[in-house]
Amino acid sequence: MFGDSKEKQLTEHVDQALADDILSVDDQHKLFEFARSLGLDFNEYLNKHPATQDRVIIAGINAGLLPGAKPPYHILVKPGEEVLVEAYASMLKEVADRAWQGGYSGVSFRIAKGVRYRTGGTRGHMQQVGTKMVVTDAGWLSVTSTRIIFSGKTSTREIHYAKLVNLTVFAVGVTECLAIAVSKGQDVDTQTYAISRPHLFAAVITAAAQPHLPESSEALPAAPSNVGLISGDGAWRWDGQTWQPVARPQGDA
């Protein structure tokens, strides 16, 4: 009971420190010191609470503390390029399936100068009817200081940060996903990946992209993100800009 009380104190202290989703090196040192004052090991605490661990890492990224991947890397690194994070990923494609009705939960946010990743902004639940996600390729997703690269078994994709429009972190059932919308002229191409810890990847991409983004994002085309999503009660459909009422057949209550 006494130990639980100390852990509760530490949890409350960590939540306060992460309120703005920014955690400097000095802030991190203070958290370690506070944990020690309670007789707790902060690293052990974070290992027991992976969601909090991700929040701490993301808050550090927002403060400019970018991670570094360990070699061997899964890409050919260009001169001056730093590999920040890599993970195995499956490329997904949305296909029509009228018999399937599944839940997609998540939210999109626009990539722009000065924007940072907010972990508290990823709540919500929507339902898309008539489509499902299927795996089209598998390989490694690498995020570097200059680009994003997917090295699959049958294909390779490269994204430069200046072309980023938005990111969407969501889940299909228990599968966590990251959708990356990229500007292609007047169109937007969305690449979707099933990947572990998509929140961490979204935070790294958001921070790494900042030096490569224009001062104003007004010239970027609007991303038709989540078009066709149906609200949880089935009454509203997202058309890319606003929620529209779903027409119901006559006779439905």
C-alpha cells in the first residue's frame, strides 16, 4: 500500500510535468530526482508504464531531443543525414468491402511550421463503412533528419519533408497505424503503415520536418483526410471539410 502511494505521487508529478507535452533535459533530471526522493527508480517506473514512457519520450522530442537509431541501418545513409528511428512496418491499402464494418479510431493533424505533436489530441472514435485495410508490402520504415523511407520487399517509397501535408495516427481494431499524406502537385497521396508505437513516429516526423517546412503552409493543398468517415452513432459523415447528415432510408426510425 505504501509503495502504491509513492507511485501515485510520482504519477501525479509526471502528469504535471507533461501537461504542455514539452520536457527539457533539466525537466527530465528533476523527474529522476523526484523519483529518487520517493525511493523509486524512474527507469523502472517507465518500463512498468509504457504509455507514460512514450509520453516522456515524445515530450523530449518536442523539446528538441531527437532520438538516434542504432546501426546497422536499413537504408543507405546520405552524407550529413542522421537516422532517427526505424521499425518494421506493413504498408496498407484501403479496398472496398461492403460486408465489412470496422472501427477506425484516431485523428489527423496538419504538418506546419511551429507545430508540435500533442499526445492529448489523439482521442476519438469514428467508423468507416464499406472498406477495409489490406497489407500490400512489408519492410522497414526509416525516419531521418531529411526524409522518410519505406524499404519494402517489393517497393520503396521516399518522402521529403517539404512535401508533407498531414499525419494521422489511428487504429484498426488492435492494429496501430500511421497515415502519411504527401503533396503531389494539386493532389494528395496518403501512405498508410501498420507500425508499433505510431505516436512516437509521428512526433519524430513532426520535429524532424520543422527545418524543411515553408514559413507559411497556406500554399499546401488541403488533405482530404478521413473522407467518408461515419460518426459512432451513424448519423454523420465527414466529407473532408464538414460533418454532413447521413441520409436514412424512409421508414427507418
